[in-house]
Amino acid sequence: MDRHDRVAVAAERGALVDAVLERFFSLSKKRATPLGAPYEHLWGLLERNTQGGKRFRPRMVMAAYAGLGGDDMDAAAYIGASFELLHTALIVHDDVIDRDFVRRGIPNISGAYRDHAVDRGASVEIAEHRGVSAAVIAGDLALFNSYRLIDKSGVTGEMRDRLLDILDEAMFASAAGELIDVDLSMASTTPLVDDILTMERLKTAVYSFETPLQAGAVLAGAGEETVATLGEFGREIGIAYQIVDDVLGVFGEEESTGKTTIGDLREGKRTVMIAFACSTPEWVRLRELIGDPDLTHEQAIETRLLLIQSGAKAFAEDLARGYAQRALARLAEPHIPASLREELHPVAETVLNRVR
Amino acid sequence: MDRHDRVAVAAERGALVDAVLERFFSLSKKRATPLGAPYEHLWGLLERNTQGGKRFRPRMVMAAYAGLGGDDMDAAAYIGASFELLHTALIVHDDVIDRDFVRRGIPNISGAYRDHAVDRGASVEIAEHRGVSAAVIAGDLALFNSYRLIDKSGVTGEMRDRLLDILDEAMFASAAGELIDVDLSMASTTPLVDDILTMERLKTAVYSFETPLQAGAVLAGAGEETVATLGEFGREIGIAYQIVDDVLGVFGEEESTGKTTIGDLREGKRTVMIAFACSTPEWVRLRELIGDPDLTHEQAIETRLLLIQSGAKAFAEDLARGYAQRALARLAEPHIPASLREELHPVAETVLNRVR
């Protein structure tokens, strides 16, 4: 399959997931109507929050499923949509925790409510409170229904139970990762590289890579060995992805990543680069810069330079490459069919290309 | 069954629910251990938050189940525990929304974390943020696992699907009710009696009475007509219960209700009494008192007197009696077996006794 074909296949699969989510939200909004216009509106906002994404987790489910010979793409789309709703729930509540009102430059649920309340004359404090409250509720609905979509997928019996176990594992790990993240962000000491890696794996990689891949494999009826290998591939590539994401959060181009490259620095986001840098001489100056909410663009350039000079950027990139290469090695194992390798190789390549 | 027997039966059923929750939390804590001591600690705090309650929702499940001839009390205890976890999730997130750190005089999850962080030298602002963050995560875990407990109950096939539909209905209604509550508490105008009743039904009565009773009936294999009647009984008695609860929140004795009788007044809690009072001459003075966070005990007495003089208290009590009597009428319907009537009559009587 060449690049052109891959893009077409991805679009086709994405459309199937979109259709599942569209049906789900259409039903939910209809059901919400008699309970009041604000409730219907909340469902609409939640729906909007699931749109425009890369459908990354569903793509992992479907790649594993198709690569292992699965041919009921509608069922795979249901399972994928379930992970997408879990993702929505986690980011909506992550924004509640961080008291963020904007995500990727667009008002999130809290932000939309806040802005609406301010327009109607509420004070900022009351408007923000209303926004956060609505986001707590919306995240709960997304979380509950991520489980529900698996139950509604048409999959039954032992396979359903296994898929639910996998989704449970995703949720269990993410909650642990979120808690570690909260603790790290409030700790007065700088974190260790291993703490960052554990946090990023639990908070994001498990539910974004490991478990969606495993769910796709289970749905395709794969054996334990294959499911386990896919989990390991997902773990390695998921960690690599997070490390690269952090590097691009500081050094990437805003246009391609959709993120500002100053936000993470101002916020003092704990990353592998920071954990490495704090044992280098450059830390004396870096500690004054990182986490300064008023960091200027000039100071941001100085920070980036110091992260390069300290070796922190190269360290993170090497680390990511190591993880990505170990991921590729998993795919080379003899029990992985060529069709699956063909599906997943590009995933690992994409990560590697980002640090090339 | 006399009163003494009923107490013994309630204790026995409560013990079965406790055992389900104990097993669930014991497994979860063991599973959390490798993910870090703070995560295990969070699970322990969540467990503590499910303890000491009246196991009200499980009792509804089990009353309906036993009254309809069900004899697998362990399965009923699982379904009951599921509603108990849903209850925990909803109150934990309700406290996040209200930024409450105490519930019934004891620090809740946010409060426990805040106090712990303050003890270790964190600022109050940071400590509160950490507390609220932990509560968001803990509520998510409780919510997700309320669904999960039904899946783990041993009930399969169509019956499992129907129980999941009922739990979904409970969650769907509660979220709508919570949103209406947030909107009402921020509205500048006084609410209508009907708005309060709708909010209280959706936010609390559906998941505390209507759906647990229906779940017990479904588990007992009851027919549609009985399930529907139980839902109506639950709706009527649930609304009656909420109205009485609001009256007792202002006029009750703290020892028997476990709540202060000044908190609701200081907070300006929207109740049927308030909605009624605002169309009476006493409102001119009442509006100055209600919602004043610094309300003195003397002013609280004045407020209570005005609520009596305006007729608001009597209005609410009459309203509650009407709902409770309609609930009792449902039980008198011919397709309700005597054994079920015997189980549920005391529930309605208890509500009626509280306004006698």
C-alpha cells in the first residue's frame, strides 16, 4: 500500500467512526430534548468536542483489526468510537483539572460556557464556575458512554467481556497517570526521567496506543501472543510518541503541531527534556526561565538554546528513537503477519520521522 | 414483618452490599499498588467515601427484588453496589462543582487531599487545586466502575442489557438534573416550584428511587407493567423525599439529619419553599436573609419563622404528602403482589412520618 492508498483508507475508516459518533450524538440529543434546551446544548458541545480530531485511537483499533484479517469494519468503528469517547472524557476532565478554557486555540466546553455566561452579563468568576461545572458533567457523560458504546457494538459473549476488560485497563491506567501528573506538577523538586516516562505512559500511551491496538486484535480473534506483542508495540511507540510530542511542544512549528511552542515553557510542563536538563550546568539559568508565565518570545528562544546546549533535546530524541526502534523490532517477530506489519509500520515511521 | 424484623433484614442486606464493595475495592487497591502509593491511597479514600452511608439505593434494589420473589440476594447486592458507586461518583463530582471540601462534617476527597497538602506545607490555593483534581479522578473511577459492577454481577444476556439500560437512564437523568441545578443556582431570578421539582427529580430521585427499584424488578424477572408501576412509585416517593429533605435541611434537628440547619440557608439553596415564598409578602425580608453566607443563628430563626408565616413550610409539606400518598396508591394497584407492598410500604411511611 503506497502513501496515497493509505490516506484513502484512513479517510474511509475515519468516516465509519464519524458515522457511529454521529448516530450516538443524534440519539443522545433527541433524548435530551425533553430534559431541557441547556441539556441538549451540552450534548451538542460535547459532540463538537469529539469532532475535528485525528481519530487517532480509532485508527489504532482499526489498523490492528484490519491487519489481522478482520472484515467487519462497522464493529471495529464502534470499538474505535468507544476509545474516542474515552479520549474526549479524559481531555475534558484534564482541562477541568488544569482550569484550561481553551484547547488548540478554540474554547473548550468550559470556555464555551464561560464566554456565553459572560456575554449574558455574568461575572468572570461565576461564568468560569459555570463553565467548569458543565465540563465536569460533560466529561462524565462521555466517560459513561465510552463503556456503553462497546456494549452497543453488537459484539457479545466472551469477546465483549474481553473488550470491556481492555477499556477498563485503559481507564485504570489513565487515572493513575493523571494523578501522577497532578503530583508532579505540584512537587517542589524536579522529577526524574523515569517518573516522566511512567506518567506519560500511564496517562496517555496506554489508552492511545496499547489498549486500542489490543482491542482491535481481540476483535479480530487474534491469539494471546499476538495481543501481547501488540500491547508491547503500543507501549514502546506510545512512549516514543509522547517524548517526541514534548520536544515538538517546545521546538516544533506551530503550524504543523497546532500548538504554540511557548505554552509548555510558560506552564513549566514536566518533560523528559526538563528532567534531563536539571542535572546539567545550564539548569542554573533554565530554572529561572521555565515555568515563568510571562516568558517573552526572546526568553523562549534563549530557553530553547539552553535545552540544546545542555544536551536535553538530543537526549530526548535519542530516547524516542530507541523506543520507536524497539517498537519496530516487535513488528518483526515471526508471529506478526505481514498484513499487520504493513498497517503498523507507518505508525512507527511517522514517529521516527518526527525526530529525524 | 414487624419493625424489629425489618431492621434485621436491612442489616443483612446491607452486609451483602458491603461485601461486594469490599471485594471490589480490595481488588482495585491491589491492582493500583504497582502504579504508585498515591494511586492506591486514592482508591482507599474512594472506598472510605462509599462507607458509612445508609446504602439507600442498594436497599431499593433489594426491596423490589425480594418483594417480587427474587432469591439470589448476591446478584441483587451486586446491582445494588453498582447504584451505590454511581451515587458516590455523583456526590464526589457534585462536591467538585460546588467546591465543597466537607460532606456531613467530614472532609470529602478534595478535603482530605487539601488538608494533607497543607500539612506538608503547600499553599491553600495549591492544596485546594490538588484536592479538586484528585476528586475529579476519583469520581471518574467510581462512575466507570458503577457500570462495570453490573457487567461483573454474573447476570448475562438480555437481562444484563436491560439493567445497563436502566443504569444509563439513571446517569442520563442525573447529568440533566445537575446541569439544571447549576443553572438555577446562578440564575438571577427566583425559580418556579415546577423547576425545582424537575431538578430534584432528575438530579436525585431518578437514580435513588425510580431506577434502583426498576433494576430490582427486572432482576426478579418482573413483567413490564410491574416495572413501570415501580418506576412511578419511585418517582412519586423520590420527589416527596427530596421535598421533605429540603424542609428538614432548614427545620430538622441536626442530630437526626446529620446536617446543619443553617447551611442550606446560608448557601441560598433553591427549594420548593423558597420558590413558594418568593410570591408572598414575606419575601421582601426573606430575600435579604436567604443566601447570606454570614447569616447568624438569630437571623436563621427569623428566616424559619418567615418561612412558616408565609405558608412556605406548610406548602412544601402538603406537596410532599400528596406525592407520598400518590406513591402509596401505586402500591395498591392489583398487579402489585402483597410481598412487594410489604417491602415498600415502610419506605413511603418513613417519608410521610417525617412530615407528620
